[in-house]
Amino acid sequence: MKNILISVLLLSTTFVCAQLKLNTYGNLGLGTDPNSTHRLNLLGNSLLEGTNTINGFMRINGITTQSGPTFHLTAENSYPGILLTAGSSFSCSYLLCVSGDAFSSGSWVGSDFLLKKDISILDGESMLTKIQKLDGKKFAFKNIDELRQTEPFSTSDLSEQFMNLPQGFRYGFIAQEIEQEFPELVKTDPATQLKAINYDGMTAVLLQCIKEQQKQIEKLEDMIYGSVSFKSLKTEGSNTAVFGHETIEENELFQNSPNPFITSTEIRFNIKSNSTNAFIGIYDMNGTQIKLEKIHLSGKGSISIEPNELKPGMYLYSLIVDNKLIDTKTMVLTE
């Protein structure tokens, strides 16, 4: 009986040892051989219940039918945070790094007054000047093979963490260009030396630009309409002149037709016979003169505006007779 019990214990020990292995480094393997770099190597499903505290670096490599996404949870080192990537490594100095598109059904950003200090209003004129130096861009991200042919990716394993860059065309800015005008909105990652843009910050900049443009439009309207005291301020529904009188008794400017226009558009006008000079001026919404057309004959007339003379957008056009502003109207050129 004693021999049987010893035999059972030996068999059990052999079975357990086959599943639980300890190497010369003191590393333990469960269901697999331990290696020289990890203290614990586990093969198979595992379940952790209760409170589990893990200090240091933790990596969970998942095996799926796709690319094998990797979840990194990093703590107490130079890059604290959560790293989500489809690669096997990721170097990042942000609290949360995601390699690839991320989806959320909602998002809120802390912005309470109590959280902030040194608050000041952005100067709209300065913001507008800076914005006019920038251009929105259409672009596509490089694929992994193209990255590996680009410095610094070609001389390091940095390209591996960008293997899941979004595909297809996108709209946005170039960080280096934004940094020239708005350095506060650009951050350089010390781990990768790559630059990122705070797009939320651009919202405040664009808001002040819109307000500044509105001020300029109102100032321009005051300049245009301030001295007009007769029916040049009539509404769009009553712009049509009554023809049939050979003698023109009043200088008039009519709404261009068609409006908006894609091809050419016609601007009609009436000039009194005793007028000495007359012009049609075309201006952008900032009041900059684009074109000045001299009118050589009095009476009923018109000029044509061709689309190749202007860029798509909204414009003002004015009738000036004997150095007096008669009327100003708006026209729109579409693409």
C-alpha cells in the first residue's frame, strides 16, 4: 500500500512539473517553457479575480483573425499611460496613444473656468493675419513600406508603431506650418520627435477670425452705405427698374443676372445723360478692389463678368457716378 501511494505521488509530481517549469534564471512557465527575459510565461486561458496590482510594464498580446492587436498598459516608467496599437512595440510620451482610427459615441473636454488661469481674449486681427498665412491641406498617410524609406524610420524600428495609420484622403494641416504661426498648438513628442496639432485650440482661433471678418464687413458697409440717402438701399424684391422711358432721370444699378452664377453674369445700370464720368467697381468682402470698369456712354447699359476673372466666392459691386457712390450689391460666383 505504501509503495502504491508513493507511485501515485510521483506520477502527480511528474504531471504537475510537466505543466509548471522553472528554469535556471528563476523564470516560471505555465503550460509552456519559460524564457530568459520574463519572470512568468503563461500559455492558455487565464482568469484573474479580485484586486490585482501590477507594478511596472505590462503587455498583453492578443491573437485574432486580423492583425493581432496589442494592449499596452505602462506604469512607473518614463512613458506612463495606455498604449493601443496593432504593432509589437510603441514608444510614446502621451498618457494615451492610439495607433489607428479611434471611435467614440461621445466626448467631453474639461473646460471649466475654475480650472484655468491667465485667461485673455485672442486678438482677432492678429489671428486673422496668422490664419491667412496658412493653407488647409488634403493628404494621405504613408503606408508602412513608404515610411521605412523615410528618415528617421529607415534607421530605426520607429515605423513599426505607425503600421496602422489611417488610409484614404483626409483634410487638415501640416504641424510644422502651424508651429510657425501658433507654436502653442503644436507639441513635439520627445520619444519620437514627431509633431502633433491641438485641433481643438484651432477652434478658438477660427472663431476670433470670423468675428474680425464680421467687423471688417460692417466697417465696409458703413463706408459704402453711410452717404447713400435715396433708394439705393431698397430691398432685393424691389430692385427691378421700369423701362420704356428714353430719358434717364436717375442713376441706377441693378442686380446681376444670373446670381449666383457659374458662367458669365450681366450687370445692368442706368446713367443720367448729364453725367461726366461713371464706373463699375468690383470688390472682395474685405473691400479690396478687384476690377474697375469705366462706363463711356450714358443711358441704359450693362457689362459682363466672366468667371475666369474671379475666384469662386462672394463679391460686392458698386456704381460710382461723378465720384459719388450710387449703389452697391452682392454677387456670388460658384464652382
